[in-house]
Amino acid sequence: MVGWVKSDAHLQWIESKGKYNFRMGSAVGGLRLSAQVVGATYLLLHGSNGQAVPGLFRIQNPESGPRVHTAEDLSAMGYPTTPTQASYLVYDVVRAEEFESMGWDMSALASKPDKAEQGHPFAISLLDLMLVSKKICS
């Protein structure tokens, strides 16, 4: 999965809570529940600067799939901004140590949808992601 990170505070919340939320439903940028989405095993984050966050997050217990949480649930978890949707698809995530020294060239992703730079999420295979990987210094 490829998701949007709004700010440093948002990234800190993801890391501290071990959660990542996607908009769902018919809202603009809402995620459709495909087999790739429900069975995802890794999460790549990127932001408005066109850059991907180094490393990946591993989705915990991918065989269980994500959960649906309400806006109130996110607020109760200390979400750093006011949720704008009624419900969200939420994955349990943790930094994937095996990818901590990897960077990603978002501009080279062949299957990136047109609206990815506006924060719209999408699913991609790990193979396609590895094709745009680069080693970074730590």
C-alpha cells in the first residue's frame, strides 16, 4: 500500500500508535477494498514534497486484514488533526527493519495513479516498489 503522510506530527502519530488510516467509501481519495488492499503486507508513505518516507512499515497480521474505525475512534487515539470522514480503514503497522536503509523514487513508479500526488492512496506490488528502490545512508 502507498499512503499519504500529512506532516511530521502525522508521521510521529503513525509511529507512536502503530496505526495508519485510509479514507474509505465514495469520498474523494477513498480507498476501494480490492484483494491487494485487504491483503497488503507493507506500507510506503509519501508526502506533498513528492518524496517517499525512507523505509517501509510492515502491516501487522495481514491475514486478519485492516479494521474500520470511526472519526471518533481516531480522535480518541490522539490523531493529530480533526478527522474529516465518518469512517476509516486502519492498519496496524510497525517499522520494517529489513527496509530501514531503503529509499524510493516515487517519480519512477510506473503504476502510480494520476492523483497520487494529491494524496490518493493506491496498492502496488512489492516487486514494482523494489524496482524503484535505492540504498540510503543511515
